[in-house]
Amino acid sequence: MAKTNDRGFENREIILDVLTEVLENGSFVHLVLNQALQKYQYLDKPNRAFITRVTEGTLEYLIQIDYIINLYSKTRISEMKPLIRSLLRMSVYQLIYMDRVPDSAVCNEAVKLAAKRRFQGLKGFVNGVLRTISREKASLVFDTPSLAYSIPQWLYEMWEKRYGSEKARIIAASFLKDSPTWVRCNMSRADRGEIIASLERQGVSVEECPGLPIMLSIRGYDYIEGLEAFLKGLIQVQDVTSALVGEAVSVKEGDYIIDVCAAPGGKSLHLAEKLRGTGMVEARDLTYQKAARIEENRLRCGYQNMKTVVWDALCLDQDACGKADVVIADLPCSGLGIIGKKPDIKYNMTWEKLKELAALQRDMLSLVWQYVKPGGMLIYSTCTIDAMENEENALWLRERFPLEPVDLSQRLGRIVQADSLKEGYVQFLPGVHSFDGFFISAFRRVG
């Protein structure tokens, strides 16, 4: 099998194409990168790891990288050819943040790539900028938190105003740290010990989650689809905070549950398991593509008490009104709590988009609460840390509809302690807590 450095040029070509697609065409990095890794499955684990690290790392540090390039280039990065811009960005990431990659190799490979992509006339420019940065990198200083943590200034200031300087710094820093993949055990198919043994047989490093035995953190695997435990439906990729949605709900056998924006289906699968083969979980989402992802996971995990439905949450389903024991409304949001997993989020979000998303959530909530039967539960959750989408929308719900908050203080175990739990909600903050940024609020329909 070829070593990483033997395939260095091919790896960098793949990275260049992924980054250009993401940064110039606005595609989602997790989708484009996964497609590339699927296409080049013949690459071994070290090569795949290199591609992933440089791609994601370049996006994580993009603000810092652009600042560095503009310091040492006579041509502003905004004025460069798109391919050259991506090439310099990925190369600067390697120069600054990857000690094991020789600077000379980074510069030489970048020049070769420029030539192969028919930019022979810019080889000297690429070489000059990169070699200057290589010489001067020890003297670089990032004198603002926004620059130090590669976070847009407006976003950092919003967190600082909301959470204070110390928490804003912790949140921003957390997005640059390596984090494990969390998976939830499918206890209907195997016990936790069997699942852990299966993972460890394939060389996966496994740690259990204190306070939530169904959750495991895993590291050191190549790709998730290659794990026996995944293929057999013994595990589902899901963050701890997302799994807590299922823990917040008191389900009983025979319940009818609607998950209105369910893809990829983690919460629906969790609730189907808790129903022990009884009742029905109806997992809905907007498109056939999203529904197909849910159905794929349902079939892999083997749940018969769950079905997938294509439905727009902005369209009222009259037939469902007053029928559901539980409604899960994990709605489209800004995703500011998962920037560590999807770094392109921080460059695509704006204050105007935040307001539009908060309004969209209210439009959906004004419809879907009606599916809850009197005495039933509504869970409203998001993977963001924006108060406008979270606490403010939860208060809006409570004030306008026959819904009362549900005390969560005895439902989430030892994972989190917060005064707000008694008021029916909790906000997880990246870095402050050990998991994704996430918001959960719980209501009971009165009547």
C-alpha cells in the first residue's frame, strides 16, 4: 500500500477540488468531502486522514489564513483566481499548522498543481507568496480574539454580549479542537459490552459517556460505514445532546410520535427503540432525499414501529391534529453549535439569516404544536447557541399557545445541572459543556 507522501500530489488535487467547490460554489463541506472520500475509497487510512485534516483545517482557520495571505501577497485574496485562492489557502494551512509536512514539499506541490491546472504563468507568484510565509511565519501575531479563533467579528461580539468574554473565548476555542464521534448504542440488538467489543476488534478507541450509558465516543476508525457495528445497526451516529432529546421524553408503550424534521433520523430511531417495538414513530422531512436517508438508517437498525413520510413542516396536516402523544420539533437553524463539525457554517451565516431562521421556526411551531394531544409533549430543539432561535422562541411558544413547560431537572441525569431545567429548557454551550452546542425545551399541551 502506498504511503501518504507517495500520494501527496493526488491527495492535494482532491483537497483543491473539494475546497474550490465549498468556498467558491457554496456547497456543504461535509457532503462534498464525504463524496470525495467515497469516490477514492482505494486510498488508505493515512491518506484519507490527510485529505480530511487539510480540508477541514483550512476551513476552520480560513479567516486567519486569509489574513496571512493578504500580509504577504501584493494581490488581495479577494482579487485572485478562484483556483489559485483555494490552492494558497490549503498550502498556508499546511505551512502553519502541520509540522510534519516539510515546507519545501508544500511549496513544490503547490507550484506543480498550479502548472497542472493550466496556471503556469502564476507559478512564480504561488511560489513567492508561500516561501515568504514559510520564512516569516514565526513572527505572526493574531491580536484579536476573532482573528485568533478564526471567527467572524460580528459573531464573536454577539457571543461576548450574550455569554460574557470568558465564555465567548471558550466557545470559539472549542471549535478548533479535535473531538470524537459520538454514537448511540442500539440496545434492542445487542448489549453495550457486545457493541464495545465489536468496535475494539476493529481497532477503534472507545470511551463511555458518564451519566448516559447508551452513548459512546469513538476515535481511530477510518470511515463509519466500514465498522461492523454500524453495518449491523448496533450504533447510530448521534451527539450526546441530540440523544438527550429522547431522554427528555416520557414515552410509554403504544405511543404515537411525530418527528417533524427528522433527517437523518437519530431522534426517531432512539424513540422507536424506547417504545420497545410498540406504537409508531412517524419520521417526516421535506424532500425525498432526506426521507431516503432516514429510511436507510431505519432499515439498517431494523425498526418496524417507525415509518418515513415526506412532508413540509410549513403545511398543516389536519389529519394529525390532536393525535400525537409526542411531537419532536428539531427545526432548521443556524447550526452555530456545531461549527466544530461543519466549519463552513460560520462563513455563510449572517445576522439577517439568523432573523429569517427564527421567523421560519415560529412559522413551523405555530402549526406543529397542534399535532400534540391534550396532555401530550412537544419538544422544541435546535443545534444552535443563538438566543433568538432558542430561549426567545421557547418563550414565544409558551405565551401564545396552550403549552406549559415541563420540568427537565430529573430527566437528563448527570449530564448537565442548570437552573433553567426546572423552567423546561437547557442550553448547551460548546467548550463549556463537553458536547455540541444544543438547545432543548419541553412543553405539555394543556387542556
